[in-house]
Amino acid sequence: PTPGDLKLANPGPQTCKFNQSCTIQLTATGGKPTYRYAATGLPWGLTVDAGSGRISGKPWGSGTVQITATATDTTGATVTAAFPLTINWF
């Protein structure tokens, strides 16, 4: 890839606590800003801010889920990153 290619940093394995505030930051680089972010596989209680790439909220559930995050630049180029999120009760 060349330095101008759109990239989405993979945040790696994440851990949150049940019904406690949790924040995960998605960060895109390259391509042609501005970026739009999305994520699938989020547990109930977490949402992603499409403009900032911030996943936040108070997750419900337990165990590990696989999240697939995407970033799209103004040309329509899209990149993805997948990472596990473990929700602990305590």
C-alpha cells in the first residue's frame, strides 16, 4: 500500500464491563478525509458515532462478540477491521 491508501487501525482485543461505561476509538488514516465510521456485531447498549469513530455506551450481555468496524472516505473507498470484544460481569 502507498502512504495515501485508506487504512483503519485495528484496536485489537477489547474488554468492557456489563452495564458500565465503555469507549473504543476507531481511527482511519490516509485516503481522502472526511471519514464515516460504522460497526456491526455491537452488543446492545453500544453505538458508534459515524463522524468521530467513537464506540461508546454501557454494554449488556456477557461473553465475547466479534465486531467488524468500517471506515469510508469521501471517495467511497472502504476498509474494515475486525476485533473481539469481551463483556465481563465484574
